[in-house]
Amino acid sequence: MRDKAKKKKAKDRERDDVMEALLQMANGRAWLAWLLHSVCGLHSPTENGAYDSNALHYREGARAVGLALQAEALRVGKANYLKMLEEHLGNP
């Protein structure tokens, strides 16, 4: 049981290290900004005028992934996440 917990903790730390390294690099912040804002549509409306339910669900799914990534980035490297926003606000 302890071995499983140790492995989980090591894997969590590894993920944190990757996110931290990504946020420390200018091109990493640029890539994450593009991913969150252009691909995941983090701050875009998910509704559409024609109410295409399939498109709505797709965008909501992409947005949910973006929100999870945003939460991790803020937890691991808030200062660099805010720097990313300054660098790419209005220019994802």
C-alpha cells in the first residue's frame, strides 16, 4: 500500500515539474496560451445561435480540459501563469 502511494506521489510531482518547466519558458507559455485560448476556448462562449447540441457538448468538453489545465498551471506556477496572461492577453 505504501509503495502505491509513493508511486502516485512521484507521478504527481513529475507532472508538477513538467508544468512548472513549461511555464518558465517563454515558448512554453506561448504554447499554453494558444492551447487554452484557441484550442480549448477557455474564455469563449460555448453556446451558438443554431443550438447545435453536438457542437455545444464538444466545446464544453474542450473547455473542461482547459479549465483543468488552468487550475494546474495556477497551482504549480501562479506567477508564471500571470506572466503568460500579460504576454498573450488579447494575442493568444
